[in-house]
Amino acid sequence: MAAGRSNQEIAGVLYLTPSTVKWYSHQIYQKLGAKRRTEAVEKARGLGVV
């Protein structure tokens, strides 16, 4: 996600379906209080998670 990959690309690397990646991404957004992927990455970097 932080590398700018799409759900499809992430799914291919992790051997998951794109919908699974989308679901987990949504869970991450909620935990970080983010509305978009870029916002989630920014917050994760600020917390030292990425």
C-alpha cells in the first residue's frame, strides 16, 4: 500500500483476491481514522508503522 500499489497488484503478490485486499484496506483506514489510501499511508508513516 505504501509503495503505491493497487489492490489488484497487492492481491497478486499476497495470493489474495482483490476484494479481500479491499476489505483489509478498509479496516486499516478505520483504525487509522483515514478516508483515503494516501491519508492512511501518511498517518501510518507518522506513527512509525511504515
